[in-house]
Amino acid sequence: MSLKIRHGTTADLRQISELLNEIISIGGTTALVAPMTRDDFEGWLFANRDRSAWHVAIDEAGELLGFQWIGVWPELPAEACDIGTFVKSGQTGLGIGSKLFDATVQAALNLGYDWINANIRADNSGGLIYYQSRGFRDWDRIKNVSLADGTVVDKILKRYDLKD
């Protein structure tokens, strides 16, 4: 499969909302439990523009197969950013996340971050495996997080150091 990784733009928001809303409807892999609108995504992805970046993975037909975002999370120190990775259902395990992460690491360095935090549901085995395979290591756990639909999960925080 031929993939193009590039910075995301407002033109990608429709496909991003469709991709993420499908993941939300399947359930179990994201803390998001309610569908999001295009405007919701625009507010999230473009918040703190000077401290965030996002990339999309596009196949040869122009279909968006995944996206990855880094940006501010209030619970983190200024030298750290948070990451979110989303790959189209049925397309995981094909290297999409790996290619996105290469671009994300460079963006995080360009933005002056020292490390990246991944905040993952403890029951999301695919997400835990993905981040571990990128070199993230556990650094904390948040117990009994109540999601918007009332589901209670633990969150595992993983850390990727950008600088030695």
C-alpha cells in the first residue's frame, strides 16, 4: 500500500470526523464515547496552534486512513505534549501508525517538546501495544476514570522521550 503522510488541513476534517466517529461507534479503544461534529474536530485540532501539530495518512486513491495529533494537555508540564492516534477500522497493523509517528516525532521536536505522553484506556490492548512498539514506556496510571457514558476505566500513561 502506498501512503502519503502530510500535515492535516481543514479540507481533511470531514474524512477525519467520519473515521473517528466510526471508531467511537465501535467502542472500547478511545475515551471519546459520543460522536463529534466537523466543528468539534476543528476546535480540537486547531486549539493551541502554536503548540500542536497533526498529520494524516492518505492512500493512493485519496482516502484518509489515519491521523495523529500532538498538543497541549493541561495536566502535563510545558515540555511535554499529548498524542492521539487514530487508524481507520480494518486498517490497523499495516504500518499507518508507524509512518504517522515518524512525522509526529519531527513535529514534536520542531515545537520544542522534550517528551510525548500517550493517555490510553487500560482496556485498549491495541493502543497499548502500538505505543509500546514505538518505544513508549509506562510512567503513571489514573484509576477509575469515568467516561461521558458512565463507563469507568483506568488510563495508562506512557512516555516517549524525544531527547537523550
